[in-house]
Amino acid sequence: MLLEVRANDMMPHMNAIIEYMLVHTTDNDENVAIEACEFWLTIAEITDICKVSLQPYLGRLIPILLKGMRYSDSDIACLKPDVADSNVPDKASEVRPFIVRGKNHMADGTDDDEEDEEFREEVLSDWNLRKCSAAALDVLSNVFHDLLLPVLLPHLKAAFNSSDWLEKESAILALGAVAEGCMDGMSPHLTEILPYLILCLSDTKALVRSITCWTLSRYSSWVVKQSHESYLRPLMSELLKRILDSNKRVQEAACSAFATLEEEACTELVPYLSDILQVLVFAFSKYQAKNLLILYDAIGTLADSVGSCLNNQAYIDLLMPPMLQKWYSLSDDDKNLFPLLECLSSVATALQSGFLPYCEPIFRRCLSLIEQTLHMVKASQMNPEFFTTTPEKDFMIVSLDLLSGLVEGIGANIEPYVSGSNIMSLLFECMQDPLHDVRQSSFALLGDLTKACFQHVEPCVDNFMKVLSQNLNPEFLSVCNNSTWAIGEVSMKLRANMKQYLHLILFRLIENINRPITPKTLLENSAITLGRLGYVCPAEVAPYLNQFIRIWCTSLRNVRDNEEKDSAFRGMCAMISLNPQGVAQEFMFFCDAVASWTEPKDDLKEGFFKVCLKEG
């Protein structure tokens, strides 16, 4: 499109172009209307031009986009929206392939497995005018923000009061589309709109119920900051009912929305855990294959969000039987294991010691899945003529991640299972796999095993460190991130013996932390590991302090207090005491990083005082 490459040249003609596109966004030929509607997506990417050129036309454009978001008669005929189909098995073609996401360690001790929360209408999978119009409103709200609302809100309020359910449904979609861009301006209106939306969760039309679930999820960050009795409790109660809806599309939307609410509410959900778990567990017996994937995600997200609060025998007795029933019912080559294993990883981490009774069979099966996959890969390489497809390495990835969750959850209690297994040799093979995702998950498991039972890792450290040092290429971000983190964990166990490996890793870490446009996660993990290396080998690392001190400080100032940050700052204090000149030019950045602490331990606080007194 010319606008993308010659925007400035088109400015003299922009008014005429906009007029032309306004007309054709309502063209009777949907293909023409979509092409015209995509113009609004394109112009929104050129923010300055969009603000100047389009603002005078918002009063005409917004109603056109709202009209485009309305379901057509052919859409309704295709969707068959009000069928009670929860007992109808899904066709294989209807089940979206599960995307395996390897574990990615964050400097604040969490794992990054963030997922897009865009609204998906599975039956209408093709790009259409409704989707294009909603996307255009979304991007325009991120350009004009609250300036959009004086035009938009009167149309929405009129539609909310309409007897035409299709008009109401499209208005609810529009309200969700502008949530990100107009949150500040919408906030004063939400006290009136949210109760209305919660009522819409019980609408007689399934498409209204499903879109309301999505739109409410877009405002969940606002909900959790308000009175629980007024908003969170009624929203949660109605969403739980919709999770058990008789319509599969509503089930899907409700379960996805609830997962988003879980992420926002976190431990605010603890008082309601019993009610939540009863519904989610009942859904196991009600859901067909496609929605089971979303149910697993909701349970895993709940475990991530409430953490060890889930370690309650009553909750365990509710949750584990249906999950174990699924676990034992699936064969080793069934890809339905993927989402279950990922879910169990989160549950194991949250339950901690509460997961011990279930640990051994799961540990053994994960090792078996890894071993079987490795054997299949070797066999396919030796005799490719016998294999029509490449062996599925996702079985390895999800098994490695579940083992990581087990180790993180039960800690040193994993030792008896590790000691009687071949996990270290399998792990070493996985660490050298050509597939990045396998290596990423392998390094996460290595870091967790190092923390939990280093006595079994130590005999293999020489080989492990060589592989870790070969995986510090930031072009493969998640691999590099987990390798960096694992090196830091190993250093905390090896202590002074870590110096024999510094020549392999130190300069790569310094290079990585100084790279321009390095992602935040890698900056933070590189800073943590450099600090830990300084903690265990201060004399060897301190001479290079001036090469990374400023970026080290700015990278860690926003990391919340935790043990990793603690050890990194102890290392920095040790290095500064040996090489005060290394920090002299950047001392204010160090002071700023120190000020980021909320409650440092007393001896660490004393270390800060000594450094500041000496430098000051």
C-alpha cells in the first residue's frame, strides 16, 4: 500500500483519500469493504499523520466501524449460535493444535509464558469485515485514546438499550476493543457499565454471552482494584456459571476470560478457591476436546496466580483425581498429553510438598517420554527410510518442563527420585539438541536441579558448563536467557571453584548485557548472573566492573526483592570493595539501584552502608 511507503507524499491528497475510504468501508461487496477498512489499520500505524488527518473524521468513521462489527445474516447462519451443543463431541478438525511453550526463567523468579489474549471466533476463522472493523477500532483507540470516547460512548449506550441483540452484541465487542487504548477515560463509566455487562452474561443469546465474557476480561485489571463485593465477586460468580454453559462457544469464552481474571487477581482469589475448583473440576466431565485445552490453561493459570495457597488438602482432593484420571487414560504417543503436562507443571510448583504423593509415577513417566523420544530421534537419523514423519520432540519439551515444575515444587524432596534415575545423562543429551525449545527447557531444568540436589549435578558440571557457555547467543533469546540463569545457579553452588569456568562465560555475559536493545528479561538475568559471579569470584570479576556497572544497576533497579537479587547485590558490594574505581564514575546509578530495595536483609543493608560510606 502506498500509504505505508509514501505517507508524506500523500498528505496533500489525504482528505480525498479518507473520504473515498469512508464510502467504500460500507461497500456492498465485502471484499471491497475489507480492503477499505484495512486502510484505517495502516494509517493508525503512522501515529502523527493519523492524529492530524483522521481526528476531524472520527464522528463519521466510528459509526461505520460499529456497523462493520455487526454479524451478517450469513455469519449467523454459519455459526448456528444458540445450539446447546456441550454434549456434542468435537471433530478433530475443530481442535486447534496445542502450541508447546518452553519454560523461560525471569529474574523475579517467575516464568514467562505470556499469551496473546485476542478474541477468536473459531468458526469464522477467515479475516472478515467484523474482525477488521474491531481491529481498526482497537488500533485507533491506541492513537486517540480518550478523544475517541465522546464519539463512541453515545453510540454504545444507545446500542446497549436496543431491542436488537445483534446491535447490542457488536457494541459489547466495541467496548472490549477500546479497553486498552481508552482505559483511563472509560474508568468513570465502568461503575455503570460493568454491572450491565455482568447481567449480559445471562443473556438468552449465546453470542452475547460469549462476547461479554471477552469484553469483561479486557477490563479485569480495573475490576480487581475495586470493591470485591461490588465487582469481583459477582463477576467471578457469573463467569463460573458460564464456564458450565450449555453452549461450547460460551464455555470457551468464559474459561479464557476467567484465566485472564486469575492473572489479574492473583491471591485475591484465595477466599473463593473452593468454589472455583468445584466448577473447574466439574468442567472436566462436561468439556469436549477443544475446550479441555482451555480448561487446562485456566487451572494452570490459577496455580500460577495463587501459588502455595493451593497447597490445602481439601483443594488437592478436589483437583488431583480428575487430573490423574486424564494422566492415566492417555497413551505415551497421545498429543493430548501436551496441555495436561503443562498444566501439571504449574500445579506441581504451586502444591509444593502437597504434590509429593503424586510425584514418583509422574517423574518416571516424564523420564520415559524423554528417553523414548531420544531413541526415536536416533532411530530416524540412522534409518530415515522407515520414518514417514519426524519424531515429535514436543513430548520432550513438555516432559522437561513438568520435571522442572516438580523439582521447583518439592525442592530437595526430589533427591531420591533423581538418585535412582538416568536423568543427568538424558538432560545432557537434551542440552545438546539442535532444537532451540528443547535446549531452553533443558537449561531451566538444570537450574532447578542445581538448586534442589546439586550433589547429583556436580559430577557432570564440567560437561554442563561447556554446553551452557555455547548457548549464550542472544539471537536465541529464551535459550540464552535460561542458560544465563542456570550459570548463575551453578555458580552459587560451586562458589570459588567457579573461577575455572570464567574464561568460558564472563566476557560473553558482559557483551550480552551491553548489547543495544537487549530485551529486559535477558538484561536482568545477565545482571543477576554477573553479580553472582562477583559474589563467588570477586577478585576475578571486579577488574571488569567498569565495563558493566551502569547497565547492571539500571537493569536491576526494577526487579523486586528476592534471593537472586540479594546474592547479586552481595556480589556487587564485594566487587566494589576490591575495585572502587570501577564504580566511581557511575556511583549515582549504584545508589539508585540500592534505593530500589524494599526490605534488604540486615547484613546486606550493612554492606550497602559500607560501600556508600567508602565511596561517599
